[in-house]
Amino acid sequence: MKANLKEVKFQIENYASESNLSELEVIDKLKDYYFNKEVTKNLNFYKKKNKKVREITKDLKISHRKFYALLEKKNIEFKKYKRASDKVD
């Protein structure tokens, strides 16, 4: 395990030196890439109705609002539920 981790560290350091980025910037880019990859996979499950919003948001560790914003960004249809206003005039 440690040998694999050392190799990953070495690859990140090499890439960072070649691309004039810091190691943290490289890791942030990798994090964004893998997060988007996971989002795409879960959106496919959502389209096929294999997973519910609750399960997806729990897996991705995001809020429901962020998930619905992703759906709007990707132009995926979903139902918007409006709460009945409880105001009494």
C-alpha cells in the first residue's frame, strides 16, 4: 500500500512540476474530475429511476438543492413540488 502511495505522490509531483501548478491545485483538479464522474454516473441512475434523490445526495454528500441545480444545469427534467402556502390573511 505504501509503495503505491509513494508512486502516486511521485506522479503528482512530476505533473505539478511539468505544468507549473502546485500539488494542491493538481489534487483539486483530480477531485473535481472524479466528483463530476460520480455525478454523471448517479444522474444516469436517476434518469433510469434506479436511484432516488435521497440516495444520490447521500452518496455524493451534497444537499438536495445542489442536486436539483445540477439537474437544471444538465437540462434533465424533474418534478418541482410546491408547498402550499400556509399564510392566512
